[in-house]
Amino acid sequence: MANVKLLDCTLRDGGYVNDWRWGFSTARDIIDTLTRAGTDIVEVGFLRNTEKYSPDVTVCNTIEELNRLLPANTGHTMYSGMAMRSNYDIAKLSPYDGTGIEMIRITAHDYDIREGMDFAREVKARGYKLSINPINIMGYSDRDLLWILDEVNAIMPYQFSIVDTFGSMRRRDLQRIVNLVDHNLAPEIRVGLHLHENMSMSFCLAQEFLDMHLNRDTTVDASLMGMGRIPGNLPVELVADYMNENLGTHYDIDELMDAIQDHIAPLKGETAWGYTPAYFLSARYNLHRDYAEHYLNKGDLTNRDINHILAVFDRSKATAYDPAYADRLYREYQNRAIDDAKALETLRGAFGGKTVLVLAPGASLGSEAGQKTVLEAGADCVVSANFCPSFCVPDYAFFTNSKRYEKIDPAALPCPVILTSNLRPTPDNALAVGYDRLSGPNAQDSTLGGNSVLMLLRLLRLCGAAKVLLAGADGYRPDAPAYADDRLHPHTQRGAAYNAAMAGAIRACGLEVQFLTASEYAQ
């Protein structure tokens, strides 16, 4: 009768969330608890080329270092480690001596899959149970996948895993790939399944896979509470409960709940893994998840914008993350070619030689003191950045961010509007300026390139302003609101490093800038 195993990869895949810094006692406790729960296989970490060993980190140079994490009572649990061909020197792997970690799972990308097969042979030659886990199985044509299966059959590993790296698999994809693998893989080789949560489909697909009742041994990967490289993995507690109910297994759910409460839930409060629309979009186009993170970190793109950018990706860029290419598409998307000569002529007349008060939407402008400072500033003209204040009427409202612009009715604004060319549609009465003209020297910087205050300062310099008074550009402080409007919140993790970068960029803008309200940028 076919055997089904449950593999927990919390300490390995979940380590992407906390940089694998579990702490030695915590890692051992998690392994011990998973062992008591009856988990069939526990993956304890990565084998990787590292500078030095740290007992608190589940990334190690040698199998002996990983073995230190194992409990004295291993019960019926098998332990595994993972190694990627491109970042581990196989010469460091000692032969299996019959104790400790018994299985090594190896991974390789599509561009080094041939070398990955040689790497797999080396692992097997050292006596370990071998699992071959090609990265992004959805990226292979059927013909290429058949070549991989022929290679795997020649090696005869313990297991071959179907890995949905970019979380782009749907039910029909699962059925097609599982059937192709099942019909072409040697029957003695176990088939594994590793899923991600980009489309919130992992539990559905796991049930589908288990309900196929293949006439071969199978394994399902999961992690506690779905912890893993954002957006996360299949939750082990869900699939364990399903297997108990439908396959007659006896995993101890109480032990899993204890591990979650003691070690995983506190981390969930610090780092939110789980389904988010941007990761769905990267999965939709079967792209590396770092592209979604890249565009989220810009802070000025809507999900619709991200969708449109990802839709035009070159397929050759899908598997290996290329930030320079991602930035190029971002700039092309943001900068519609426009003729902004007349708009600049008008703005030179408005700002040339004048002292301009720039209002940013920081929390300081939500206070009476901040508002009084603005009202008594005595500037020649006032421009707000990515918002329009309610306590005064500016001479212009300047917008660069589609997230903010889509929430307002331009016709209801009490002043003329200046828009950068990335915003769509542009009202007939708006003054539109080329986005690329204002993104300036920070265009390559994923955090500063689209900052509305910097872009407005560049516009004012271009238009010949004499001086800038800056209010509401508070910067980011721990546990303090970033904006006067509590409906707004930062979409990226910003702190001291961002504040320092902004301070330098403001100093370098080519204008005299005087801060009217307290700011972390006034360094």
C-alpha cells in the first residue's frame, strides 16, 4: 500500500522570514516538538557556504553542524537538510554514517539543472537518501520535464519533488504535472509536493494531491502556520489534520499547536507572511517573487500598476531576479512621453525667484501647532505633495503617487493640480510634467526615486525657486504615526536608513531648504 509522509520545513523555508536566526534552544525545541507530533520528516536547515558557524542559525557549512540540532529521542522521524547546487561546495559533505540527518534535498535552477544532476549524484554517492527538487517546475515545458525525469530515473533517488516555487500552480496544472511525473518516473521513486501561498491555493492543491491516491509513495511539504519566504507555504497543521481525517494518520495536532504558540505566532506579529495581491500577480505570470517585493517597496504603485508592469516581462527574466531590469520597466511605465514645455513655462512663472512653502502629509500637520506654523510662514506660494490639506488652500497640489491620486476627485480640489506623467488619466486642466525629468539621480534607488517631496524639490529647482520652506516632512519614527491622515500608512519598512538617505538627498537638491516642523530628515 502506498505510503504518505509529511515533511516539515519550518526551520529551513521559514528561515527566510527571520534570516534563520532561531536561536539554538528554540530550533531544538521546534524539532523536538515536531518529532513528538509524529512528523515523518523534519528539515532542520540549509547546507550552504558560510563564513563561520553559529549555533543560533539553521544555515551551516557541514552536516555535523546541522546534526547538533537533533534531539536525543528521534522516534520514527527522519531528518533532512537542503543544499542548492550553486551555493554549496559538495566537498564539505561528509559521507552518511548511519546517524543524524538521513536525507539531503538538492535544488537547482533551470539554467544549471544539468550541473544539478551531477550534484545530486555526488550526494547519493555519499550514502544519503536523495531528494531532487528542481526549482520552478511550472517553468519547464513538458519536453524539458521529461528530460529531467529521464535523468532522475538514471540516478534513482529516494524522492523527486514537484516544487511550485512561484506559487503559480492551479488545479489543472497540478493534475497535468502529477500525471506526467507519475507516468514517467520509476515507480520506486517517491513523489513530493512543495507549494507556496501566492494564490492562497496551497491547502486546496495539497488535498487534491492527496486525494489522487497515487500507486506510489508520496510526501507533502509544509511548515508551521505556513511560515516561509513571503507569501509563505502550506500550513503543516492544516494538512496534518486533513491526513488524520482522511488517510488514517495520527499526527499530534496539540504538539503542532504548542510549537506555533510558543515560537511561530510571535514572529507572525513582526513579519506578515500569507496571501497578498502583489504576490498573486507575480504567481499569475510565473515570475520570481522578488519582483513583487521590488515593486511593493517602491511605495507608489497600485496593484493595478504592478499587474501592468509584470504583464510585459521578458520570459528570460522570469526565473533569476534581475533588479536592474525591473527598474528599467518601472521607469518606462512611470514615464509616459509627454510634451511638458508649456506646463514648465507656466510653473516657472509661478515659482521663479520665490519662496515656496512645501507641505508634505506628515503627522506634524495634524496638530494645531503644526498648522499654525504653516499659516504664519509667510511664503510667496504654497504647494502640497501627494495630498491637499483641509486647514489651508495651497496654490497648487502636486501628485506623483497613483495610490494617493486615485483616492481624490481632481475636480473637487480647491487649487490647480500638477501631475507627473505616470498618473492616468490626466485632467485637461492639469499641468503634467515628465516623471523621468523629476526622478533625478535617485531613479536607480528603489526607495527614493519616486519620493514626492524630492520630486517636487527638483521641479522647484528646475523652475527657478529661490528658497523652500518645508513642513510635514516628518520622516519615520518607531511607533509613531507617519501621516496626519490615519487612513494613510507606509507600504514599506522605513526607518533610520531611509531618513538618512532622504536627508542627504534634500541637502543635494540644489535649493535652500528650511524645515518648519520637526523632521528626521533635518540631519
